Amino acid sequence: MTPADIAEALLNPLAAGARSAQLFSLSEEVLDQKAVMNELIAQTKAVHGGDLSRLETMLTVQAHSLDAVFNAMLRKANQNLGEYLPAAETYLRLALEAQAQSRATAESLAILKNPAPFTFVRQTNIGNAVQINAGGAQHRPEPASGESAVVPFEAARQG
């Protein structure tokens, strides 16, 4: 393999996803990376074709899983409230983080199911009573001491 081939393989999102699936697989068996890549390709093509059903399922399951984590951490916090306040605080923090992630996942699902409508705005510049100063340089009085002199653009450009 050339260095370019190696770089492409390392930066390919499908290959990275296949490697991650292997690393975090709960299966005792070693996953076939080619089979995982083929499944990811099929799922990616479905999304590109407009089929978001798998993503909807994934987000729904994740929201419920995060809700289960929230409730489990809340129960653990309650068990530790009387004697182990630092542990109870840690469990409460974890519960609130899981709740926030569950809410964000549910929000992502809602946006996926009900995307915001696009609004196309055409800008029209209409000037009523527009003043155009196209005349020559005008005489300006000298500024009083301590004031800054305003130099017309043409004079500044020529000067």
C-alpha cells in the first residue's frame, strides 16, 4: 500500500466506523471488517437515498437507553444520600448528564422527523428620497482647536 492508500483508509469514515464497531462490539466473536464495511455502505446508501428509518430507530433506542441510565443513576443517588453524600452527588451529576443527552437525542429525532422549513428571502433595496452627493469638493470651515479635521474622500485620496 502506498502512503496515500494508507491515509485514505485511515480517514475513510466507513473504515473508521467499522474499526470502532469491532472495538466496542459486545460479541465474543471477532467481527469481519469487510462485512461491517459492507453493512455500513448499505446503510449510508439508504440515508443518501432518503431512507432515515434506521437513524430514527437508532435515536429512539439511544434516547430510551439514556433514560434508563438516568433512572438507574437517580436510584443510586437516592441509596447514597444518607451516608455517602459525595457518592450521591456523583450519581446525581451522572443522572443529569444522561438526562441532558437523552433530551438532546430526542430533540435530534424531532428535527429529523420534522425538519424546519426553508425560507427563501429575496432582498430588494428600495431607496426613497435617497441623497447622492456627486458634486465637487466643498469648502469646509477649519476645525476649532482640539477637533479632528474631516477630509473628503477625494481629497484624502489625492493628497
